[in-house]
Amino acid sequence: MAHDPSSSHRPGRVRRAALVLAAVVALGACSHNRQVPTDYGDTTERNFTEGCEEALADRDGAGEALSADDATAVCRCSYDAISDEQDGIPFEEFKEDYEALEEEPGPLPADIREMIDSCRGEAGLS
């Protein structure tokens, strides 16, 4: 049976993706103004991209960290995909996913993980 090299990196990618969401939740919760986003606006975008970039550029033992430029590219692409009005994730569902992971950390929902993985692929980082 042939070894799939991508399978050895999947746990690291899943863990890193979970860290992305956890970092975004933490950034939103630690906001000085305690602004709780109600839609895909500036606050949500800032919280997501800052948390995502930090998580993807962090060398946490779960695989190779991305460069700051690569992390920025993947995170902006991911936010654009998630917040897309036609093909993205409805904001209320996105918010519910965050709240659930804030209460009990775990893997990212499959749809978010797929969008992040797709953006990694587009950036040549699969």
C-alpha cells in the first residue's frame, strides 16, 4: 500500500485550522471595545485575518509554519471564501461555529476547513 504524503500532514493542518478559529474567537473576546460582530464587516474581517495569520505563522509543533506573506495570502483568501454572499457560510452559522468552539475546542467544521485547505492549495502550500 502506497503512503500518501499528505496524510502525515493532515493532523497538523487540522490542528492549525482549529487554532485559527480559536485565535479569532480570542481576538474578538479580547477586544477593548468588546465589539461583537453582527455581520461580515470590518470587525469580523480584522478578527479573522489577524487570528488566522497568527495561527498559521506560529510554529506550534503541528507542522511547518507559514511565512507571514503566505499566512496573509491564505487568510485573506479564506475570509473572502467564507464571507462570499453566494458560496460562503451564512454569518449566523459562522458565529455559531465560533461560539461552539469557544465553549469546547475541537476541529473546525468541514466547510471552513475545506475553504482554508483550498486557499492553501491556491497559494501552492498544500
